[in-house]
Amino acid sequence: MKFTLAAIGLVFAALAASPSGAQTSTCYRLGNIASCSLQPNGDENPAQRRYSGFQEVERLRKDNADREEAQKQQGLLEEVGALVADGRCSDARKTALRAGDFALADRAGGMCKPAGKR
């Protein structure tokens, strides 16, 4: 009887300590809402998990760079648009050319009428 209880205790301890029984909790927070989930580590290779993590970081970095580029382009459009609306044609073209947007400079020149010629 003692041997059976010791064997059961040993098996339980081995299962609790084994890496295949380990779990990873993943939590995300968006504003006031938090969501957590448990994921078993099972057969997943630690190197594969690390590689997947690097891929996720690179994807997020690319998304962030794309978002910053879109914001920069939107800011340029707003600035050139304000200059065109004020009738400052040469300043609007110069601003677009300094940013390297030749198409926008052409559009600004075509749409703009100097303030004195209105």
C-alpha cells in the first residue's frame, strides 16, 4: 500500500514537472478589456516559438512604418492644400518638391491660382 501511494505521488510529480504539461498564458489588453488564454506548449519547439516571435515583431514593425509613411503623406497633402487654398502657389510647389513628390507639385501648380490673379 505504501509503495502504491509513493508510486502515484512520484508519477504525479513527474507529470507536473514535465515540459509537455506546461502551459503558457497569453494576455492582451485593449482599453479596459483584458483577454487571457492558456496555451499548452506541447510539441512546439522553443526555437520555432522564438522564430515566430521574431516574425511577429517584424510584422508589427512593418505595419508601424507603413502607418508612419501614410501619416507623413497625409500631413504633406494637408500642408500643400493649405498653401494652395491661400494662393501661395510657389510655396505649395516648393513644399511638394522638397518632400520629393513631383506628382503633387504638378497637381498643386495646375490647381493653384496666385492670390493676385483671382
